[in-house]
Amino acid sequence: MYDSILIFITAFSICYLTIPLLIAFAKKHRIFDLPNQRKTHTKPVPPLGGIAVFMAIIVSLILWASFEYFSRLQYLFAGLLVLFFVGVYDDIEPLKPEYKFVSQILAAVIFVIFAHIRLTSLDGIFGIERIPYGWSVLLTVFTIIVVINAFNLIDGINGLSASLVIMVSLTLGIWFYLSDRMAYALVAFALSGAMIAFLKYNLTPARIFLGDAGATISGAFVALLSIVFIEEQYHMSPTSPLHIKAAPAVAIGMMILPLFDTLRVFILRLLKGKNPFHPDRLHIHHIMIDVGFTHTQATAILAAINLLFIYIVLKFRGIGNINLLFIIFGFATLFTYTLYLVLKNKQQRGESV
């Protein structure tokens, strides 16, 4: 228990104390995320928060995690370093999307092949139980890349991405701790500690952003922790009070806001004949701002909704994967459609958007 507390406090402290230095460094060297028509901020903001978050996580784990855990974590660190350096470079000197995509594939392959973090079953979804090794590798790589980009894309207003990462990491961290999966519990607590410290500087008025490095790293952590959470259910007795039935649906429900928003936006872009990766203002946080909510209000509402989804999937996990997926996607669709109606009515009244 003490190592969990120490790692959480250390990650929080390092991130909290490092961010002011990064803000000063970014201002001195004029490293800013500049506002434009698509973005929601109106002033230049340093995008280097990911450096503080990643450093806080790694240093806290090295300081306090028992050596026995590092055989599980060394390859995880290797993949994360690939994402980190490419992300930092992109925050300073923007890269072409294909370079970032290649780095995500490389990191995901490291996670799957060397760290052995892999989805091996669909738990009966579509009638599929165990997945052959080759398809398992492809599915896991695809899943990691989707989650990374989902958390990257949802990072569009102050405090939102950090709030979602904190919710998921704390929920999974508590489960890992209670089920004695300490290596991943420590990673989850390090992530949540660092992100809570970052959130202090990212709330409106934001003094720093996660940047590509931070959003990518946090998305990768959440993806990996979620996959391990799903896989660990197959090694537990179904009669254990810690066994989570319908684990794939529960994991998706915890991340429903970024996952559903990414899926929705990609479909809308394709229906409009656009490149699904083409940037626009179709994301849920853009709609919230266009409706008239402030950054703080939009973040609070979306965070509360995601917290509600976490409660729903944990409370009703006994109904099975398919039923649970229908419920969470149904609620997500209803919420988004309601927002569209509100925005449409506002536009029809001729109010400024």
C-alpha cells in the first residue's frame, strides 16, 4: 500500500513542480500552440505538458516500484519512449500525420510482441471466444492505435482529456490494487497522480496543454491498462467478488466519451466525402462550446457524463457484453443528438455561434 501512495505523491509532486519550469522555457523559446479557426483557445499556450507528465510517471516508478515489477514494465517503457520522443518533436516542430502514425504502430507492436499485452478473446462478442494469435496481434495493435487517437482527439478544451484519464486510471488502479496486480496498479496510480497535478495548470485559463506527446502517452497508458484489465478477468475465478463480467464492454464504457466521439466524427466525415482524418469542428467539445458553454462548464458536464457511464457499466456488468454495449452506445447517441438539436435551434434563432 505504501508504494502506491508514494508513487502517487511523487508523480503528483514532480509534475506539479516541473510544469512552471516548462511554461517559462516555452515562453522563452516561443514554443506555443497558436489559436486558429478550428481550435477553441484564443491565446498562444505552451504545448509541453506531456513532458512533465511522462517524466513524473517514469521517475516515480523507478524510485518506488519494486524491482520484481520491471520485468513486466521494461518493454512498456520502451514503446512509450517511442511515442514520447515523436510527440515532443511534433509539439515543437509539427510532423506529417503519417510519421506519427508509424510511431504509433511501432509502439503498439512493442507492447504486443515484447510486453505480451494482448487481447486473446472477445468474451463471446459476435460469438467469438478465443482469437488466433495472428488476429489477436492485429486486433490489439488496432485497439491501441484507436484509443491513442481517441484521447488525442478529445483533447480540445481545457481539462477534458486530463479529467477522463484520471477517472479511468483511478478506477483501473483501484481494481488492480484490490486484485493484487501491483505492477499495473502502480502504473495507474503514477498516471493519475501526474494528471491531477497537470489538471491544476490546464483548467481555464489554461497555462499549458498536454500537447501531442502528453495526449498520445496518456492514451497509450489507458489503452494498455484497459487491455490488461480485460485479460486479467480470464485468470480469475468467476466466483471472485473482484471478477468483472462483460469486461470488454466495461472497458469500452469507461472510455465511451472519446471512443464514441471519434467513431461518430469519422463516420460524419466519410458521409460528407471528406478524409476521416481531416480536422474540423465536429467533435463533442466543439459542439458544447458552440452551444454556448464555457470551457469549464463543458468539461464539467462531459466529465460528469463519463463518470456516470463508468457507474453504469460497473453496476450493470451482469447483463453481458452485447446488452451493455447497446445501452452505453444508445445513451451516447441520445446525448449527442440532443446537443445537435440544441445547437440547431440556436442557429435557427439567428444567435451567434
